[in-house]
Amino acid sequence: MKKFIAISILFTALLIASFAFAKEIPYTQEDRDRLIRVETKLDAMEKRFDSEIKQLREDMNSQFNRLAAIFTALVVFTLGFAIWDRRTMVRPFEDKVKRIEDDISENRTKLHALLDALKSLSKTDEKVAEVLKKFNLL
């Protein structure tokens, strides 16, 4: 009896083991068609993704160009304003310097006339001659 139980257990184990091995699943026409549809959808999605990436790059480039143009305009405006401000600030000083130069040139002619008069006076007056010599004007 023990032999019979051992043989029946062995036989059952072999029977179960034969069912446990994987069976080959056949590749059908339906599977092939399904795979082709999946590949077609993947190709379409890849093309769409590439076009969206291309569009995104173009948008980013246009945004960058806009920002560069805005920055350039701000720099040009700032430099122009600084130059304009400098000129308007310096102009009153230039006018004042020009008036002073005109006054000096006018007084210079008067000063030369005065020195000529003192030199001619020094020919007759010794005190005037001494003063002019003292200041190296004669």
C-alpha cells in the first residue's frame, strides 16, 4: 500500500509538472495587425512631438529676440539720456566761461593800453619808472 501511495504521488507530481511547463503561444495575424497599428500611432505621436518641439524652439527664439531688442533699446535710451543730461548740465558752464573769456579779452586790451600809458609816463617821471622796473614791466 505504501508503494501504491508513493507511485500515485509520483505520478500526480509528474502530471502536474507537465501542465506547469509553458506552452508556446502562436503569433496570429491579429497580433501582427495590432502591432502595426501601435507602431503607426507611435510614429504619428513622434512626428507630432517633433513638430511641437520645433514650434517651442521657434517660440523661445522669438522671445529671446524680443528680450534682446528690449534690452538694446533700454541701453540706447539710457546712454542717450545720459549724454543729453550731460550736455544740458554743461551748457550753462560753457556760457559762463565764454562770458569770462570775453571780459578778459576786453580787459586785456585796456590793460595793454594802461601799460603803454605808464611806460610813456615813466620816461618823464622817475617814480613811475622805478615801480615798473620793480614789477618787471619795463
